[in-house]
Amino acid sequence: MLVPILKQGDYLIASIQSELSDADLLKLRDDLVRRVSEFRSRGVIVDVTVLDVMDSFATRTLRSMAHMVMLRGAETVIVGIQPEVAFSMVQLGLRLEGVTTALDLEEGLSLLDHKIKGDNGLG
């Protein structure tokens, strides 16, 4: 399943539209890391609102994607983790160490603006 990746100013927004296979998650990770370089993006938002389950592979892949994007000079925010998914993740000991999360897209954009513009003294 193809995940649309939209360019919004200095940011990339990937909105997951349906459950993804492991191969789809790896493709999303690779596409985002490549596009950060291609568009010289400063931030990435991954919207996982539609996901009912985040297993260990999905969690590891999102975490590694955020770390790869960071190494390319951009920030990542994961948005839209549903309450039931968060509960299950905690129960299973799955963590997104070092990854910023936000309630929704609006909050994610605000966080990126604050992190990027605030860190550079522009905000």
C-alpha cells in the first residue's frame, strides 16, 4: 500500500491511510529518508491515526525512521496514536524512545515549528 507523502513548506507529512504490511513500513521509512534529502526538509510528521495496532516491528521501524531522519538533519513527530494503541504498547513494553509524539496533525505542526524555529532563534 502506497503512503502519500505531502510536502508542506519545510515539512513532509506522511499520512498512513490503512494497515501496512512490514514491507510497506520499510518502504515508507526508505521513502521518507530519501525525500528528506531530496527536498531538504526540516521536519517530518507521520500520522498513524488509522492504525489499530502497533506491533514490535512497526514500533521499531518508526523509531529507526525517526533516528535516520534526525541523522539527515530533520525532526520527526509521530501523531495520532489512538488511546487503545498506546495502552497496548505500554502493556507490551513497546517504546518510541527518542521520538516526539503529538495528539494530532495540528499539534505536530506546532511542535515542529517550535523545535525548528525556536532552536534557530527565528521564532
